[in-house]
Amino acid sequence: MPIAKAMQLIKGGSSKWVHDTFPDQRAFAWQTKYGAFSVSVSQVDKIVDYIGNQEPHHHTMTFQEEFVALLKKHRIEFDERYLWE
């Protein structure tokens, strides 16, 4: 499945769930942009641990700092002016 289709399904389904489950969150909406990175099967346990520890991790590094670090680590060209609109 193309990443764009997966994101469409994830965003659409989760937005519906939020709006159905939390009627007071009518203003909830996903941002337009997203980033996606593939993960080797050999790294799945590390990724599961990372997700489980995201909250304390983001007390030391913001999401924005980490995302830019990932882009740089993987030599992905970007213009930071357009990352956060």
C-alpha cells in the first residue's frame, strides 16, 4: 500500500474516532504534512520501546528537534521553512 494511501486511511479513521468519541473536540484536525520512515523487521523491538518511552524522551528533545535530526541522519534534503506550516 502506498504511504499516502495509508496516511489517508489512518488520518480519516482516527479523525472520525476522535470526533465520535470526544464530541467536544470538534476542532481536532490532522496537519496537512507528515513524514514516514520505514523500519527493518530487525528493529521492531527497538521501535516498540521507543514508542513506549516517547513521553519522557520528548522532555529532553522536542518532536521538531528529533524529526530534523532524523532527516539529517538519513541525508534527506529539506528546507526547514516548510516543515512546520
